[in-house]
Amino acid sequence: MSQNAEKVLDHFTLFRSPEYVNMFENKKTFENAVPAAELQKAVDWTKTQEYRELNFAREALVVNPAKACQPLGAVFAAVGFEGTLPFVHGSQGCVAYYRSHFSRHFKEPTSCVSSSMTEDAAVFGGLNNMIDGLANAYNLYKPKMIAVSTTCMAEVIGDDLNAFIKAAKEKGSVPEPFDVPFTHTPAFVGSHVTGYDNTMRSILEHFWDGKAGTEAPLVREARDSINFIGGFDGYTVGNMREIKRLFGLMGIDYTILGDNSDAWDTPTDGQFRMYDGGTKLSDAAAAVHAKATVSMQEFCTPKTLAYIKKKGQEVVAFNHPMGVAGTDRFLMEVARLSGRVIPEEITRERGRLVDAIADSSAHIHGKRFALYGDPDLTLGLAGFLLELGAEPVHILATNGTPEWEARVQASLDSSPFGKGCHVYPGRDLWHMRSLLFTEPVDFLIGNTYGKFLERDTRTPLIRIGFPIFDRHHHHRYPLWGYQGAMNTLVKILDKIFDVTDADTNIAGKTDYSFDIIR
């Protein structure tokens, strides 16, 4: 082989050497590959309107859904609390997926443990796994709280987390008063946003309702503070810090419920931080006394907000507010709830964003976009595109509901740029492929998995969403607030200009538009 210790080749070069080229060609001979012409004929057919109709008619198959499973969202929520170790009752393979998914997106280690269920646990139940697992987690990793969730295996066999945790405490796995909130998160229903919602609610229930019956429930004493919930957000590092900055400028007394901005952005200074930052457990308990709770993602927190509302708080929910109008609504609601005035510094930020949009409107106006992702993100992003004078032609959310569809459609109907745009709840990225071939757009907005659509359909991809694996550090920059909208605007414009340059860079043929001023 062409690889050797004196000159180590990376895969870009290595796999193009003659040895590997021949190996790949020989591999095709025993894989019974079809003739190239026959393969191309089939590929071309999948780009037609006829195939699109068949594609959209399928019911029993999902191809590349734009969502993940409930336990992923459970881990996300748990990481946002002080000293909390997510504990997933299920197999090691499942937990390896959650840890790697977050680590690849945030470029940070993600602490999470498993009860390591195997075949015997699937037959006899996972009680012993829970007893041993909680004991090991408590003694080895010294958490302040262990948040338990489940995977498919535990749910299919019907393991009772409440009973199991009580049995584990009776066996001495963890001290009796130690905090072990739990939630059932079957991965075969819902999505990661459902798991986030279930876990956030369970943690609040644990502290507010008497810690699984071991203490008296807290009695709410209304105060002037505000709770803030960000929801499942791939930009939590940048977004949470932007929210803290805005609230600080407004002088608001607030508690962020589930603050994982530090956990996924730890410094390299010689100290390993298994748990960094997070909402203090005492603050999570005291949050029951808040005047109101604000959620930035309504479709990510329905059960949590319903529970909080029953406690007597006012709840206000947004749909990942982006842009001028979205940020206006958010800040005005926060000002109303807190009784604070929006300071001049924030007002000037708004003016700078409006100026930037005006400066660049000619380049964005009329551009056609397709976008996919979580319900709140796509709703907020579609609104921002309409504000920019762009046309969000295809809006897809695999975990979108009929209510989400109606909300997006209402947003489209409110703007002249929404005419002819369509909403697709419950569809996947193979559906999006058909849409891009039969109704082409100028740009695609979504997560890393869209790069396969970009390659296949030649639709330039703008990476916004979760996960982003093939680009680094996007999560450090906010999408919320006027500054976040500025970041999003620049990201969109950069791709537009990159495409324009690539289309006009042939010397003597197309470079009459290869301008240095855009």
C-alpha cells in the first residue's frame, strides 16, 4: 500500500492512489453492480415529477428524517443543570450516539452514562442495571444530581423508573435525599424536542412537587423574577450568552432553566471540568416563585409550559424569534413582564440591523429558499426570510405538527413574498430531494445532512440548525437578538456572494461580473 510511516497521507490523497482506485473498482464486481447506463436511468427517474408523486405517497417508510430521538433531547436538557450527570437507562450503544452527536457538534466532551442493558436485561428487566449503574455513577463521577431517562429497550419491556430508583436508593446506590429526577423518553415516538420537553418538566416537577414524595411540595410565593427556557438549541452557547447580555442591559432579575452554555464551551487551561456552569439546583427550585416563564421555542416546551402555568405563573412562548420583528416582540414582552425599559444601547443595535438589511436588500430580494429543521427554528427563520424580501418556497419539519403547519402558513399568507410557498410537516429529506429537483430554489438552509442534497441537486447549502458536524464553532455565535439576526444575515449573504463569484470566475468568458464590489 502507498501508506508508510515516513510519509503519512490523509484520506484525501490516500484513496486516490492507484491501489485504492483499483480496489474500489474490483469491489464493484462482486457486489453485482448494475451497468452504469441502467443506474443512471434510475437516478434520472428519481428526479421527475412522476417519482415525486410516488415519493410523497409513501406511508410506511421514512428516509433520512430531519429529527433525532427523545433521549437525545433528554440529555440536552439534563446537561443544563449544575453538576448533573445524564443517566440513560438502556444500552451502551444508544448513549454512545448521544455523546458523540453532541461532541461532534459542540466540539466538547459530553458526559453521559448508561445502565448498560444487554440481552439478559431485555428478558428479565433492568432493575439490577439501575441499582449498579446509579451506584457506579454516584461514586465515580460525584454528581450533584443524576437525571434518568430511557431508551427503546427499557420502554418496550416496561421498566418502571420510579420503582427502580426507589429500589436503588433502598439498596444504598445513592443516598435517600439525593436528587434523581426521571422521565420516560421512548425513542420510537416523538423526537428530540419531545424528550427535551419531558425532561425539563420532570426536573421542575422533582423540585417543585416534593422530590418524588420525599418532601413537602413547594408553595409558590410570587416574585418579580422571570424564568427563561431556551429549548433544544444547537446555538445554545452563543444564544444563551446573548440573552444574558440583553437581560443584563435591561436590569432584569432572571433565572435560566437549563443553561448549558458553559458545559459545551469549556476553556483549555489544564483543568478538566466534567460539569461546568448550569442552572444551580437551588435556583431551579426557587424558580417556582417567578412571576412568569418565557420559552423561546413553543413547540419544544408545551408540557413544560402547561405545568408551569398550573403553578400560577404567566407563560409566554415564542417560535425561535429571529430578525427585526421577532426580536421586537421578544424584547417588548420581556419589558412588559419585568416592568423594565428597553435601553438605548439595544435600540441602537436594532437600528444597525435595519441599516444592514437595507444595505443588502438588493442581493437577497426575490431569492428562493428551501429550509428544514425543527418546528420553531423553521418558523422563526421563515419569518426572517420574508422580512428580508426572500421567498421561503419549501419549509419542511419532520417533527412538525398540524398546528405548526397552520402557524407557518399564516406567516406566509401575511407577506407578499409568501405567495406560492408551501409547508411540509412530517416529511423527510428524501421528500426534500424531490422538491429540489421538481421545484428548484436558489439556496437550501439546514443542518450538515443537507450537504448530500447540495451534492445531488446542486442547491447551495447554508448551514443553520442542528447538528453542524462539518463546520466548526457556529454554535458560538448567536442567532437570537438583533446581533444574532446580523450573524444570520451575514451567513446568508456570504453564501450568495460565494455562488455569484463561482458563477462568474472564468477569465474572458464570465468574469465581466467577477466584481470586487458587491
